Amino acid sequence: MSMSNRNFAILCGLVTVVGIAVIVAASQRWNDRSDSQANASSSDTDEISAVAKQDPHSGPSLEELAKRVTKLPENTSKPLDPGKAPLVPGDQNNSTKAVLESLEKKNHSERLSPYLSPAPFDETKFLADPESYLAAIEPGRIYQSAQPGKNVPRIKITSKAFSNVVQGEKVFFQVKVNAGDPVTFHSSEMGEFANRLSTITVRADDAGIAKAEFKTTPGMHGLVNVLAASPRTSGQAHFYVNVSLTDNRPAKRTSIQQDSLSANTN
């Protein structure tokens, strides 16, 4: 065997020996790690068993701990219930009769939803018989405002646009449109107008002012959006009513209290 071949053979032998040593060391390390994990697992199991065997009278159970976490103070009142929307008699007025007829005969579905388009506004027909138009309940009229144009006025809010009330209180909405024109008000979150429904159409006076009284009813809680529109004015009027179940508003001062406060600050 030549010198170069002998050196090569020796080198291969050394590499083999080193490789075996590495494998043995890795194997031993893995075994040690497995034993350690097994011991830890055994220790955890023993600890869990000890807890499981613990006398229940020596400490609170998991159920008791859960009760302590979720338990409220004794004087905490129950969650407030907004209630349910009141039933309205079908024969209350002409508007409720029209809605009841639609439900029973399954016709005029435009009386039941703002997303079903009513017939286009006919000014001549309205002027000939305004009461019939006002009595008809068609929530979709809030989307039948006029297209903006040079000679087309825009509906204007002339009352408060935002109100804080307690459930059961009333709010008054007011807008300005063309004199004598109809205005439709609609609430999509319950409530009652003068006709006991959540939609009403009223006629503006000679100054173009249209008013609607809105009562918050059981079932209402939080922010309520009321829309108003008129067929010969552009845009929509947006009213917002924040309905609370309890009165958290600051108490109003009497004239005597106000005079006393003024005297103390002077």
C-alpha cells in the first residue's frame, strides 16, 4: 500500500470514530432529557393527584372560586330591562287600519317597510285630496325627496337635532320645506308618532313648518335615528334621540337655587 493510500485510510478511520462518538453522546443526551421529562411528568401527576385527593373542606373548590369571581355586591340592582314594544290596536285610527288591512289582505306591502318604494308623488292628486295622502302610511317616502337642483330648496331642521330622553318621554321634531307640502317622518328603531305608528306624514303650514311629536316607548334603548323627507325638497333631515332607562341628567336648578348660586359667585 502506498503512503498516500495509507494516510487516506487512517483519515477515514478517524472520521468514523469521531462520528460514532458524536452519535453516542447525542444518544446519551437524549436519554437523559427523556428521563428528566418523565420525572417531571411523574412529579406533575403526583401533584395533581395530591390536589385531587385534598380534603374539600381545606380550601375553596373551583366552583366556589368561580362564584367569588362573578358574584356581585348584594346591593347591585339587576340589569335594566328595556321592555317590549307595546301592541297597537288595529282600529286605533285610519293609519293603523290601513296597516292592518295590508297585513290581513297581504297587499300594499309598501305600507310595511321603508325599503319598498311607494308610488311616485303626484302633486295634483295630493292637492285634490291631501287627507288621503297624509293618512296613508308609506315609510319609503323618506327616500322620495327631490333631486338637488338650482331651484330646489333643501329640507332644513328648525328644532333640536339631538335629544337625550328617558324612555317614555316625548320629543318634538320640526323642519322647514315648501308651504303646504307633505313631510314624512320615520323611525326604524320603534317609537310612536301621533298615529301610534313609527311612520307619519304631516303637512307643512303656510310658513313651510312641519312638526311631529315622537314618543319613546318600551323596547327602546340607546341611540335612535329618525329621518324626515319631503317630495319637493332635496335631502333628508336626520334626528337622533338617545333613550335611557334611568334619568342620569343633572337636576335642573330652581330659581331660588340659581339666585343662591349667583350670590355665592359674586
